[in-house]
Amino acid sequence: MSNESHAYRARILHFVDNPLNAGDQAWQYFEDGILWVENGYIRSVGHAVDQLMTLPTYVSIDNYSDHLIIPGFIDTHIHYPQIEMIGAYGEQLLTWLNNYTFPTESQFGDSAYAARISSVFTDELLRNGTTTALVFGTVHPASVNAFFSEAQQRGLRMIAGKVMMDRNAPEEICDTPETGYHHSKRLIERWHGVDRLQYAITPRFAPTSSYEQLEKIAYLFKQYQGLYMHTHLSENTNEVAWALQLFPEATRYLDIYDNYGLLTPRSVFAHGVHLCDEECRRLAETGSSIAHCPTSNLFLGSGLINLNQLFQHGVSVGLGTDIGGGTSFSMFKTMDEAYKIQQLRGATLDPFQALYMATLGGAKALDLDTRIGSFRLNNEADFVILDLQATPLLKFRTPYCKSLRDLLFVLNTLGDDRVVKRTYSLGRCVHNRDGATHL
Ligand code: GUN
Ligand code: ZN
């Protein structure tokens, strides 16, 4: 944590509510604003003219004209071990898992290897302005120890867990109901609630867990306060058919998890591309969330999610990159593809709604909206400074924007990692595009 009081003057935008509920009241925008951060937490945000009247004289102000400050991005679904195989050619989910994913993940019993990949992965998150992520490890406890060590060293707020899977995968990356339970328990006791780290129980997806394993998972989930449950759901039609074949008592895919009490406000299901109304209703009723992963859904040919169906049922939806099924760490690219998916459905996605899902909506999906995702008083100061002139095309295009909505949409469409000038975590600069990072 930084032992300082510091203010940042720029355009500032953050959400205080979901635009679906609150319309234009859902966000606050200060064309010339000041964000005041003290000892790692938000002290105030507002118009510069007002802030300048009250800011103590000891607070130094950094000026960023033609920049936009927003809360750090929140990635609600990503696999850190898969960075090595991002962009693997030519398959849909089930063959992609067998041909690329499982061989790659088999290497993570090696702590040194896991540490090296964790470091590259975390650099990449921060370069893209992502300050919190819900992260899959592999079946090996070493994978989670390596990732949490890296995140702890950098003072980041991260959630992760060891994959649990005891069938339908190569033996060397399977656990058993007993080892999966005991290894997860040990990791929970070592990491859950330590600094800014939290643990997610992580069954890969229903087809790779036996009934016995799901029973152990249900038991473990109740044993500790504040744990997350993170898995995949209804991503691909062949996967859905297979899951229902393996669990014949389930009428719908979601029932498999529901039957074990795994639907809670701390449950995050990646994808949910092929859901019926009843499944949406049950997700909303239990406060469970969907992590929508557009670049992955397109890359793996999984399908075009019906976001309006989820919104109409009141399901909480965050955005995920799903690296390495997904093809970019950038939340700009993710918002861009999310929009295009809705276009292909004959619908649209408002840029405010997209940015909400990438920030406060993601925090809500992770049940962390009282700590991150907005510039509320006393929130943790995780934020990014975006350069609106980062590329020649943006520099040329942005002056033609007639409104904030126009500007956001252009940013979503043309933006990428080059736009992220600086990333701050708990008030400290953890990525500086143009020079040294002060860790
Ligand atoms: N379903 C089960 N495992 C995976 C995975 O690693 N990636 C994706 N996209 N879907 C999955
Ligand atoms: Zn995934």
C-alpha cells in the first residue's frame, strides 16, 4: 500500500449502478475531474473546480489532459496456464481440450515452470489494465501456489483455485474425490483471505467430475466462509449433450450444479451460451453470475449468447477473456467482440453497458462491489489511466466523437493494450506503458 496522498486530474468515469436499472444515473462522468487517493484507498472523486476548493495543500496533483481514468478492469473468467497455447488452430471445445489444453496443463506440477508462466501472465493482465481476475489454475496445487505468490508480491486483488477433475481427462491431470478435496482444503487454508487473495473451488466442468467428487465439492464449499465456486456451463452444444448423458437425472445442464447446492452469489459460471429461460431464472434467483467470454465463444465456434435473455431475467453478467480459448487479454477487444456477437443476433450492446460489465458489473459478479469496480469513498484504489490518443487512428477519430457514448464506443472498437498508459493497484503504479514501474 502506498503511504501517500495523491490526486489525478483527467476525464473521469465510473459506474454507481447498472445502466439497465438506472439509465443515465448509473454513471458519474467528470469532464475535468480529480480523483484523490490516500494510502491506497479512494478519498474522493468529483469536478476539478470543486475538488480544488477542498483538497489539502499537501496533496500533489498529476495532470493527465486527454486521458480518461476509469476503475481497473475485472476479468471474471481466465485460465492462466493456457497463455502458452493461446491461438491454437482449428478445433471446437471438446477436441481443443484434448489436443491442446490437457497436454499444456500437464506441465504445471513443476513449480518453477508455474512461477515463470504466472509472472508472464500477471504482466499481461496489468499491461491490459486488468486489476482483478477470477483465475483457473490446473489440477496441480503448485500451479495455484505459484499464481498466488506472484499476485501477493504485487499486492493484487485476485481469486484463483486448483482445478478439480477426476474423470474424462488424461490420468496425469486428474485428481480423485479425496485428493481433490484435501489439496483444495490445504490451498484454502494457506491463501483464502490472505492479503487481497481469495480462493475459488474450481471443478473444471460437470463432465470431468464424478458424483463422488461433486459431493466432496459441495461439502468443502460449506466449510469455509466467503469461498467462490468457479466452473464452466453450457458453452458448446456437444458439451451440453455430453453433460446430460453423464448426468441423466438432470433435465438441464445447470441442474447438475444446482443438485449439489453450488448456486450462490459467489458462484461464477463461464459462458452460459445455450441456456433456457428456466436456467436463467434459477441463476437470477440464486444470485449466481455468468462470465460472458466473447472472444472465446467466437474463436471456439461455441455460439452467440443471448445477453438480453440474461438481462431480462436479472442475471448478473461479467466479462471474461477466457484465455486461452479467448484470444485477447484486452477488455477493449472483449467489449468489441461482445458487441459484434449481439449484432449477429440482431441485437446491440450499449457501450455503457459493456463498460459496466467490465468494471462494476464484474465486481458485482464477484461479490466485491463494496471494495472495487467504482470510485466509491474508501474503495480500494484500483484504476487505469487511458490514453485517448494512443494510436494514430484514435488520435484522428476521437475528435469526431459528439458524445461520451460515441467516445466510449470508439474506444471499445479501436482500443487495445496501447491505450492503457498506467495501471494502479491499491494506489500503487503496477504498470507504466512508457517507463519504469514502481513496485
Ligand atoms: N470447459 C472445460 N474446460 C474448459 C477450458 O479450459 N476452456 C474453456 N473455454 N472451456 C472449458
Ligand atoms: Zn474457461
